[in-house]
Amino acid sequence: MNRNLESYRRFIFIGIIVISLGITFSTTLEDTVGSLGTVFIAVGGLFFIIGMSKKQKEEQQAKEEIDKEV
């Protein structure tokens, strides 16, 4: 179970890092790589959504296992 927990956390953290890189590229380096920053924000958001989806699935599975035991 810890392995899966690390999996969704990894996706969330990667998403946050890529989003922050995208914001940095969009604001600070707007003249050279502004459009790349927008792409990084979108990809980071995708990773964040994937991580939250994995988290929700794991919580549902854990809840179902608890309900089966009762």
C-alpha cells in the first residue's frame, strides 16, 4: 500500500514542480520561452489531475476493503 501512496504523491509533486516552472517561464522569460511556459503549466496540471485521480481511487479501494471486513 505504501508503494501506491508514493505513486500518487510523486505525480502530484511532479505536477507542482512543472507548474511552477511554467509560471517562471511565462513571467520571467516571457520574450524567449513564454509559450513553453504555457505548455508547462498545462502539462503540470495534467500530472496534478492524474495524481489526484490516483489518490481518489486508492481511498475508494481502502474504503471498500474496510466495508468488506465489517
